[in-house]
Amino acid sequence: MILYGKLLIEALPLNDMYTTYREHRRLKVFVHKGRKCVRCKREGVLLLVTKETKGKNPKLHVDLYTEDFVLMTVDHITPKYVCKQAGWSKRAMEAVKNKQTMCEPCNNKKGHSTQAIVEIPTPPKRIGFETIWRLVNNPNVFNREVSA
């Protein structure tokens, strides 16, 4: 399976993000700021290892994805170009407090602005198997007797 131009290698336990990858440059933002997009509330639940498909020495990446394989990204709250113009140090610019969790579609819409997204995409509603089972077995939902 190809995800965002990278070959899927394996899925890791999500708990690895809080242990093995706790200090990973990008993943530590999800550890400290949460796994939900600040705009649309999509949640990263899959920790996947992918490999670049181009280049002579393809690199491995560990990324967070939603259950429908939307890439979770790290967004700079104050964009890099604004930080540079304001004279921020690289350390301040890359600090966790200047970063937030965003899904890839919301991050693309935001771009380099500091403005809020005007149109927030809503993720599709998902109903789990347990919810469907409870509805099917609930006599008040499907097995209603219609009185004449």
C-alpha cells in the first residue's frame, strides 16, 4: 500500500509513540499536544512505518495516521517565515509550544497563514460494530409495533 508517496512497511503499537518515539522530533508534538486535529478533530490512531519510494537511499518514516489513512501533521502556530522576520531563534521557532496537531487536509488549507480556516472539513461519521449491534437488538428501534 502506498501512503502519500511512501510504501507502507508495518504498523506499530500506538503505545510505542509514548515510549520508544517519545522524543522523536515530530511525534513528540502528538505526545504533548494530543493526537486530534485542532481544526476538524480527526484523531490519529495508527502508528505506521513507511519507506520513501524515490531516491537512491530511501528513508524510513514513522508517522501517525487516522483510521482512514489521513496523515497527521505538525503545524507551526506562528509560521516559520513570521518567526524569522520577528528574529526568533531556531530553538524557539521549533519549540513544542509553537506547534500543534493538524491533519494533512487542514494543514494544507491553513498554509502559511496565522488565520483560522474559514471552511472546516468535517470527518465522516463512523458507527462502530458495537453501536450497530445495540441498535439492532434494541426493541425500541427496529422492532416497533405500529399501531393503526
